[in-house]
Amino acid sequence: MFASRIDKIKPFRVMQVLQRACDIENEGHRVVHFEVGEPDFDTAAPIVRAGQQALLDGRTKYTPANGIAELRSRISQYYEQGGVRVDPQRIFITSGASGGLTLLSALLLDPGDEMLITDPGYPCNEVFIRLTGGVPRVLTAGANQGFQPTQADVQAAWQPATKGVLLASPGNPTGTMLQARQIVDIADYVRSKKGFFILDEIYQGLTQQAAYRSGLELVDDLFILNSFSKYFGMTGWRLGWLVVPQAAQEAVTKLAQNLFISPSSLAQYAAIDAFCDEAMQIHAERAEEFLQRAQLLEAGLRKLGFIVPVPPQGAFYLYVDISHTQMHSRDFCFRLLDEFHVASTPGEDFGSHQSERYVRFAFTTDIESIELGLERIGDALAAWKVA
């Protein structure tokens, strides 16, 4: 009855963890949430006010499929403030980054075409590829190379059916970034194969001492995927954007018109004020707090004997080696949740390469909760007699 692709789609395990955590909370227990990559802060007040005003002003009609001109212009200015000129016509507002990935997969893949993705990496990437009949091909990127592939890795994995590559900087679940040289070298190789290079930058802004703010500073013909969910704290508003090469503008417009009609009008008008001075100050302060949380959680986990093989350079995740517990990461996560009410995500959600030894901890909760979580993890290790 159902399409065969359904059998190839794995469960999104973090959502199973979240559901179990909610069940435990409904039983009256406090759960410390390290599992979900969603900022715990409310959407910044200027954005909320702008959304309310848009509703009062009746901004509830369809918009152009590529998004309202004022928002695209504002995003262009955002890039220009970072030293990159991006024509607003190359910017497409999407229904979240997921809508952007849907558009890019439909644009770039025919049935049987391969796209290179990383292991570990965001688990839903392969689903977008399969929806168009494409085939995900895995690039393994271990801790010894910062969980990021090199140009040599891309070249070794490239096959006759390969059409392009999707990478993320900073990445989920590792929080690591591609070095500037890596982006340039990979882009050069992909261009030589007449392929495409999608760079996921949805954690742009949540970076620590990065050598670049956007890959567009280094390479102009990238397909950029971005979102208002992470740095701008607008997860439930479901809004993102693409930057595409000029040659792709007409084709992406045609796809967007047919697949989505338009992004949410209210979310778009609200997002204009995501770039106002007041909101940008709020975003910057929250990014600084994420850094403080990262430092606290990393130090606490290391003290408990865990290994953080590559300190994160961005996003809000720690990808942690739990091998000293001699437990499979899945067993570790569900026992930690069921017995000590601390939620985290097993590595198998992000791939298969050594996934049994890794757990992702998201520091998207407040300092007091992080301290409580560390205390409970210490109690768990003591109860399990982990040296």
C-alpha cells in the first residue's frame, strides 16, 4: 500500500526520547532536557510584536513564492554587514530549512542520482534525498578530522551517479565547522565534476571565533541553506531561507510556486524585525549564554570521565564519547532517562560510524538545569559502578 521509500526511512530517535521524557514529566517527575536542539528562550520580543502587528494589519494573504521583497532585502543587508554582497533575487524564503531542503532536492536530483552526506550528520537529510528518488551516499568523518570531510574524502566517495554534496558548518550533532580551506577545496573539486555544493548554515551566528561567517565569503556558487529557527529563536514559526546561484533562480521559483505556494505571511513579516537593533542585541546575548552553557557542560562531563573528542565550534551540541561506561549509547540514553530523568540522544540517530559510543548533549537549557543534569549523571555513573 505504501511507497517502498518508507521502509528505508529510520525513526527519528530523538523524538522517541522526547516523547518518553514527556511521559515521565506527566508522571510528576522533573526531566533535564539535553535531547532536543531547540533554543529554550522565547522568541525575541521585537519579533513577536511584529508578528502581532502583521496579524492586526491583515497580513494574512499569500505572498510571492520566493518571499516578500522587504525580508529578502533585509537578509541581503545581513550578509553585506558581514562583508558579502548577495543579490536579494538569489534569496528565497522557505517554510523552514526543511522546506529549503525539499526545494533543493527537487531542483538538483533525478531518480538514481546520488548526494553525498556526512556520518555523523543530521538524520533527516537522507529523507529529503529519498523523496525525490535520489540516493544518499555517506561520507564518514571521524573525530580525528573534526567530524568534517576533506576534499580527498569527497573525491574518494564520488561515483558516476554522484551529483553533489551536502555539508553543514557548524554541524549537527558535533558542533564542528569546516575550515575555510576545506570549503574552497571541496567547492573546486565539485565544480570540476559539474556538481553542486549545498552548505547548511542554519547555526550561523552560533559560532565561536569562526574564521568566516558564511561560506559565501569564500565561494560564490554555493547553495546556502539557512533558518530563522536557531540563532533567531523562531523554531515554531517555520521559516528559513536559501541563497542560490543566479542560474537557479527561475527553476527554484517555479518549484516553490508549485510545492509551497508561499511561506507563512505572518512569520515573514515578523522575521523582518529579527534584524532590528533591539532583536540583534538579544540574539547576541543569547549566543553568549550558549557559550557559557557549553563551557559548563563540557567541563562537567569531562570531570565525570567522558571524552569530548572535538570541542564544539558552534551550534549548541556536545558530541560525547561514552565508551568508558562500556554501554551502548542507546542503552545509556534510555537508562539515564528512565532511571535518572536526564534526556540525551544516542549517536545512532546521526549515522552508524561508531554511533554506539557517542551521545549528543544539547545545551539548550538553563545553567541550573545543566548543573542538576550533571549531578544526576554523576549519580547514574555511581549507581552503575562506572569507574
